[in-house]
Amino acid sequence: QSVLTQPPSASGTPGQRVTISCSGSTSNIERNTVNWYRQLPGTAPKLLISTTDRRPSGVPDRFSGSKSGMSASLAISGLQSEDEALYYCAAWDDSLNGWVFGGGTKLTVL
Amino acid sequence: EVQVVQSGAEVKKPGAPLKISCKVFGLGVTDYYIHWIQQAPGKGLEWMGFVDPEDGESVYAETFHGRVTISADTDIAFMEFRSLRADDTAIYYCTTAPGGVGPVNWFDSWGQGTLVTVSS
């Protein structure tokens, strides 16, 4: 059971906008920033969004992050077939004194 | 460009020790911390702990405290299990981060992962 809660799956058609949610608590998402990672099959995760809404160099502006209260969201606009992947949210947890992850959301492009 | 290269796959018996490594290219040892992440088969990501390569200080997640040792020797980091269990079967990733503890931090460069299989 992951500390952060994500829907196990999400889907969309090419060109659509999809949103993936990440729900936590006061000790993690509400107090701290959120990072998002993308994992393609058989590869290591890759940083997609840092500190809730910052895109590292090379990440297209189709990807955006936001947070409100104890929940965070990753939005992907102009969905492309290569966006099919697992997406994980992560945050520092003040109570556990460590990093916690969501269980991951598998995004399917129909 | 930063590169993180991990040691190869391992097959071990329950109770055996294990030590895997991770070498960072392209960063000075004062510029990053090394974190280790576990991914069990078909499961999500779990943070194990980190080491500061500059002074060797390490911090562990509660789940792994006492079972795992994370260390570093300049630009090479190590993650060591004293006695493996079957449920330690997983891919282990090392990743660099600008910090250790604390929220303003992220895992930016990742190794390719080391598959560890524990089976009798």
C-alpha cells in the first residue's frame, strides 16, 4: 500500500489532454513539493516535473504539474503515442522522514 | 552530461550477503547525493535511503534500517544487504539528487538498474 494514492490507470486519445492525480496528506503533499517521474517499459524512471511545477531541461511544455491542498496533478496535453508509460508522483514526508511514492499510473494512448 | 552506471545483475541464495555499486560520471562529489530506490517485480518505487559522497553520511528509510548499508567512496556508491530474503528480489536503482533529507529535492539522473534475484 503506497503512502501516496494514484489511479492505477488512465487513458486518452492522441491530441487529448489527460490528468493524473496524486493524493496524500498534510505530512507530505500539503506541506511539501511534489515530483513526477515517467517510466517506460524496461527502463529506469526519468524526472518529468520537479518541485511541483518545474520542467527539467528537455521536458516538453505539454507536461505540467500543480498542487492544491493534499493533492497534486500531472497534466499532459496534446497526448502522443510515446506518452504511454507509467507515471509516479513522489514527495518528502515529514512524519516518516523519508521520500514516499504513489503506486504509479499506467497511461494508455488509445 | 551526467551518467550513472550500476553493476550487473546478481543471483543469490537466501541468507547470502550482497553488495552492488553505482558510479557517477560528470558531477563533482560535492554536487549531489546518491539515493537508492527499490522496485519489486510488478510493483512501484520505494525509497531506501541515501549517502552523501562528500562525507559518507547515510540516512535510511525505516523499512530498510538495520538490513541495508549505503556507503560511498568518492564517486562510487554501494548498497549492501547483510542477509538477503526472497522478498528482496527486485530491481535496485541508484539516482543522484541535489540534496539528502528534506523536501526541496528530486531524483534527476538514474542508473540503469541492477536486477537482484534471491532464490534457493
